[in-house]
Amino acid sequence: MEKQNKIEWLFSSRNKEELAERYAQWAKDYDVELERDFEWRGPQRTAELFIRYVPKEARILDAGAGTGLMGEVLLKLGYDNLVAMDLSEAMLEEAQKKNVYREFRQMVMGEPLAFATDSFDAVVSAGVLTVGHAPASSFDELVRTTRPGGHILFTLRTDVYEDRGFKEKQTTLEAEGKWKLVKVSEKTPLLLKEPDVFHQIWVYQVT
Ligand SMILES: C[S@@+](CC[C@H](N)C(=O)[O-])C[C@H]1O[C@@H](n2cnc3c(N)ncnc32)[C@H](O)[C@@H]1O
């Protein structure tokens, strides 16, 4: 499949079952094709911020872990208490091969998560909060499962932030005193082969 079509193909999924089916088709080739066609740098750039805020012994949820690219980067930096969560069993099966995570949980962001309140010291989510994937309402459960004082870091396309309810949700959570904004990165391409698509990396602290 031609590369731009792959992104459109994922974005155009009509429901979570179709999205899971599409990721199941892509899972085995995901790492190679993503690098070849897009040069995705979300995990690396997010990790550069992550190390400023999260101690090495932290229990970390990788929300939408996929094949584990984020976990691989974090393990190299000394984080080894990692839980992988994703809606796609096939993507999680690929992640298991990497020996990076302690647990693998199939769950859907945007629905209630089967984790206790305050389960994690930090949550990280790269390339997941986007069109046809995890909605802005996902933040409610990510905040609930992160302990007070813990951090939530995620990548977000700038167009998605403006147009898909993220700006409103993020602002509302801050106004309600649920989290506070610690840092937002410059607008930058994280898909190096898509220089016109800009992302930001957001860092919040749960209050
Ligand atoms: C583009 S991949 C990113 C994977 C990984 N974080 C990375 O940086 O390579 C998006 C992942 O999010 C998962 N995903 C999409 N919507 C989701 C949702 N609502 N809940 C949980 N996972 C979701 C997909 O199954 C897929 O594995």
C-alpha cells in the first residue's frame, strides 16, 4: 500500500473493531514500514522530555503501546517498570517479542480502563491520541489512573488539538484542577518524511 494511503486508511476506520482489524493487518510490518515510509520520531522526542520529569523507578503506563517502540526507548534510558496497553492484541503480540514490558493489557482508551485509581507514577502515549484512534475523553481515565503528582506525556498533532475537542478537554481538565500544564513543546514534525504535519509534545502533572 502506498504510504500516504496507510495513514488515511487508519484514520478512516469507522469504529474500534475496524481500527483493530487494520492494525492486525499492519502489526508484523509496522516497525519496518513506519521507519521506511515515515521516520516516526515521537518516542525519541517524547523520551527526551520524559527523563526530565519521571524518576527511573516509576511505574509507567504506555497507553497505545503498539509494537513497543516507546518502551524500547525508555528501557534504554533505564526505565524497566513498564506496562503496555493497547486496543490491538496483534500489536501487543509484537511488543511482547521485545522483552521490554512487565504486563500487556488489551483495553480501549475512551472507555473505562481496568486499572485501579492512582496505579501509575507516569503515563506516556505516543501517536495514539489522534483522528480515528483515542479520543480526547481518554484523558479522564488517564488522569484517574495516574497518582497525584505523577506526569502524563503525549504527542498530539497540532491540527487535531485545534479541531477534535482536545483543546477544549485539556483546558477543561486544567480549569477543574485535575491536572496542570508543565510544558508544551514547539510545533515540530515528528514524522520526518511528512514535514508539513506538525506535532507538539504535552506534559501535564496530575494534581
Ligand atoms: C500509530 S500507533 C503508535 C504506537 C506506539 N505508541 C508508537 O509510537 O509506535 C497507534 C496505536 O494506538 C492504538 N490505539 C488506537 N486507538 C486506541 C484506543 N482507543 N485505545 C487504545 N489503543 C489505541 C493502536 O492499536 C496502535 O497500536
